[in-house]
Amino acid sequence: MDQSSITLSVCMITYKHSEFLATAIEGVLIQETNFKVELIISDDASPDRTEEVVQKYLNKSNGSIEIVYHKHSINMGAIPNFEWTLKQCSGKYIAICEGDDYWTDPDKLQRQVDFLENNSKYVLSFHDRSVVNTKGELLRKSSLPTSIKRDLNFSDLAQGVFTVPTQTVVFRNCIRNFPKDFSSVLNGDTFLFLLLAEKGSFYYEKEISGTSYRVHNGGVWSSINYEKSLKEAFKTYNFIYNHFNKNPLLSRPLLNRRFGLLSYYWKKNKIKNFTAEFKGIVELIIVNPKLSNYFLTKSFKYLLSPLRSKRNNLPVD
């Protein structure tokens, strides 16, 4: 397929997803579009049957969808592989579907591309998703709070309370150079969406729902312990905060991530770690004095929460 004729690239990174990968690929192949699509499957040196699964589909490319498969010789890690694959995408638009997730709405890509083609102020289209288990059984019909089932902008995303569901997005292929720290974080999608939000608004497509996020033990976040997940969340926002020149909008979510570590070390009685996090919060408040009242309120609520819990458990006369 002539790369210049490709309208949309599907970025599909995979590592040890042989159990789920066929479903992910099928979800792309069922798409009905009036434009050319390339599905780029980037295998991060999987030790399982991933390559065998992909080989069965390589000759199934139809007139509008072509499959491109690459297997790395050594394991890069999820986000370096994600960045590498994004850079291989030649389409005007990019969609994301990891090897353990899948789509079921055949009109998904056509609808999202049609909207972006006709609405230049928007850089990305997203929608709701369901959550399923390893067997594809429904755990939650919707994963988006009602409060964010709407269009979003940089300010909304910078608050750091949520991010859009990665496997639902279609966005303009407009980032040519990624920040040097992009591959160092575990929340690569959070970083990517903030970079995109600098360039335009995000459109919420309420008519599309045929996308499923699969929860399993091999997922990026489910495979690490709680302390490490807190550290990675803070690390991501620290990089983001510095990349965006310490934008005040990003200071509160950064404090929240650091507060998560602070409270964890307090519970675990790790005084040295607690002291280091408290020092970091003080330094952040010195730069952003408006955070002081927020931090005090948050701390007060945290200290009161055990008392509330005990009071609620008292026997009733």
C-alpha cells in the first residue's frame, strides 16, 4: 500500500498478548471505511505465540486495511515501544488499540475521522468504553464518569483527575518530535494527550461505545506493586510539569501524586521517605503559594479520616 494514500494508522503495541491478540486484530479488520488504513503491530520481543498469531493474519489484509508487523529483537519496554510505533505511523490520523483490548463497532474509525475532517479546531476524538475480564466477560458497561462525557481541553486534562480512554481515541498525526523524557514514564498516554491538547480540543463522541478495555494480570499497571505505581504516577507528572515549564495548572495534580506517596510512607512508618516527600511538597508550595491552603485542607481531611471511620463503626444504641 502506498504510504502517501494512508488516511489512518492503527498503533497496536503488544507484549505477551497471544491469548488476546486475535480479538484485537479482528476488531480492526471489521472496520468499514472509505479510506486506507494501516495496522502497525509492534511486538516487543514477546516470548509467547504472538508472532504465530499475527502470521495467520498477514495475508488477510483487504483492499482498505493493510497489516504491518514488526518484532523487536530485544524488549524495549511498553512506552519506548509505544513511542517507536507512533513514529512509524504514516497516516493523517492515528488510532490506538493495544494487543489486549478490542473494538466491536465497525463504524468507529469512519465516524471519528469524518468528524475530525470537518472540525479543524479539534485534534482528537474519544468515546466511552466497557471493561472486561480475561474471558471477555463484562465487568463495567461504562468506565467514564458522567462529568467527563463532554468535550475537553488542556485545562481539563491538566487537572490530572482523569485521562481519556486510550483505546477509544483517534487523533491528528501532528506530533513530529517527542520530548526526550517521553519514554521514561509509565503513563505515556497521559503525556501524549497533554501534548495533543496544546494543539486543539478533544471531542466526546457519545454515539460510539464498541470498545473494550481488558483487565488481566499481564497489564502494565497490574504487574507492579502499589508503591511503585505511586512512584511512577509522580514521576510522570514531574516530567510533565517540567516539560510544560512548570505550568501552574499542573501543580495541583503534581502535589496530589506526591501526597499519595507521603500518606503511603506515613502509614508504613517509613520516616526517611516521608521526610523526603514532605520536603518536596514544601518546595512545590514555595513556587506555587496558592497550593498551601489546598495542602493544609487535604492533610486535615486525611488526618480526620481514621477518626470518622472509627466513629462510623461505633455500635448504635
